[in-house]
Amino acid sequence: MFSRTFGCVRLVWNKTLAERHRAWHAEGKKTSYRETDAALTVWKKTEDLAFLSEVSSVPLQQTLRHQHTAFANFFVGRARYPRFKNRNARQSAHYARSAFRMRDGKLFVAKTSSPLRFVWTWDDVDVAALNPTTVVISRDPDGRWYVTFAVDAGAPEPLEEAGHAIGVDLGLKDFAVTSDGERIANPRMLERRARNLARYQRRMARCQRGSVNRRKAKRKVARAHRNARTGFLHRTSSALVRKADTIVIEDLNVSGMVKNRLLARSVSDAGWGEFRRQLEYKCERAGRRLVVIDRWYPSSKTCSSCGNLLAELSLSTRHWTCPRCRARHDRDINAAKNILAAGQAVARSGPGDACGAGVRRQGSALPQSAVKQETSPARARIPSL
Ligand SMILES: [Zn+2]
């Protein structure tokens, strides 16, 4: 039933999107939610699309609402133009309150005859006391099924103050090096998984395009890939959030780097984008502050002891001595210390101040890009430790 519902949700989304697209480009006309809902009612009455009535109407209406929101976001410049849904991507169906029932921790979903069995993963929450506003049934490309409960909840409890701040330098050799001098190695499993991945990919290449085997092989690839890094990223981000009140990272242009094919695999394997996303929401949840500094800040070439800026530092140089104060530096730890100092300068001065230019604080809606065009961002104002 859920597979069939996914198919109907996808069809309604794609057909509505095509219709909207046509109305906009041919007639310059925006389509309202009401119009799309009326069109859905008409489709259900046609012979070809009568099967849409076999699934719950709620997920179909929800997908119309989501598309309406997606367009609203697009029109105000907040999001990209909505895209067609693909049958090989993640599938989902959203059930609002009228389409499911929770009783004693059992979930009954519309158009299904028995309670839906699921594994509960939140040990500290009593599932029987749960009062969800929405239930989302989804299936990942690797074939795993999820039930997600949306509930109204109060603000999360902030963590106790740690009295500590950490700068983090992300890299490929080590996943991260902190201003405390801690090195977090890139897990070896990534390399082992890469070998598995190559095997799956070879197997996939032999499968015919669009065949069931190819889809299965693709799911395996997706699974091998994700398992390899998700756990590692969660452990690493959680440990940092526990340790420090303020965490400073560089704003790495991950999508830009991934376009460089030589770096692409290492960078997307490293999962920096996902790591930052985790830090963002975990910091917010715990009442911590995440500071993201401009990626053009010369964190490697600046001496963290005296602030001296080197003219050049080759990528292969792992250790160096400052010509001015004779301090001996490990390249990555020095960079992490500079990142921390830059972030703390911002945290003290606030985003409106000159020191904050080119650097943004977590929580502001848009990056302050005023300095992005300049070649040397606020470097003179960043104090040494
Ligand atoms: Zn120095």
C-alpha cells in the first residue's frame, strides 16, 4: 500500500508541476493551491487516473501543499525551482492527523487494515504517550523504510556551560585538527568501504540500465557509502558540541570543491557539508555557538603566536618556524588556533562590527558577504592568541 501511495504521490507531484510550469511559461500565470486541488479531484474521475482513489487522499493533498510552499520559496528567491520526483530517489508520504491514529503506541494508517509495526529508536520517550501531528512514511534509495513522527515540543534543554572554545581545521589527511591539538583521523573504514564500493560499481556497470538488478545494486552502493561515514560524523560532531561553548569552523566551499574532479571523491567522502549541518543543529539544540569564518582567511599562513603573516607556505610543509617570534608550528594545529582566534574576535564584536565583516555567526539568516569581493578580509584586525 505504501509503495502504491509513493507512486501516486510522485505522479500527482510531477503532473501538477508540469501543469504549473506550462501555465507559468505559456500564460505567465501563477497557480494556487486550490486550483491544483481541484485538478486532482478531476483526475480521480478520469478512467486513466481512477487508481488515485485507491490510496489515502491525505498524502496526495500534502504533496500539493508542499509544492505550493516550494513555489512560494522559489518566487521569493529562497529556493531553487522545484524539480520532478524520480522513482529511484527517496520516496515519502505525509499523513496529517486525519489520516492516522495512535493508540497505546500502535500506529494505524489510513487504507491499511492492521497496525503498522515499527522499531522505536528513542529510549527516553514513551511511545504510548506520543501525540504526533504528522506521520511520514518514507523509503530510502537503499530500500530501508522509516516512520517519522512530527510532534509539538518545547525548546530543548541547553547543555551546561563548558567554559571552553575550540577552533576546527578540516582536512583530508586528518578529518579534523582542533586548536586543542587533537587530531581526528579520517576513519580507515572509508578506504575499505571504497573498495567495496568499487566492486558494487563494477557490478552495477554490468547491469542493464533501468533493470531491477541495477536498482538493487544502486541501493547497495548508497548503503555502503552512507554507513561508512554517518556514524563517524555523528560521534565527532557530538563530542565537539559537548566539549565547547563556542566552535569555530571555516566556511569551506564544499560544492565548489566537488566540482573539481580530482578532489571530488575525497571531499564528498569526507562529508564536510554533512558535518557542518550536524554541528549547526546540535549547537542550536544545546545552546552552543557555532561561528563560521570566511574561507579566504589565511589560517595556515598566519603565526598563531605573534600574528606574523607568511608570504607563502607550500601545501607539503607540515611544520614551520615563525621567522619573527621563532615559534615552532604544526601546520594544522596552528591553523586551528587561528580559526579559533578569528571566531572569538567575531563572537566578541558581533556581526555588525567591522571585525565581523566577512564572517558570520550561526543563526543569522544570510551570510554577510560584504567583504567577499575584497582580497584581504579583515586580517589586520584579528588578534593573535
Ligand atoms: Zn610568530
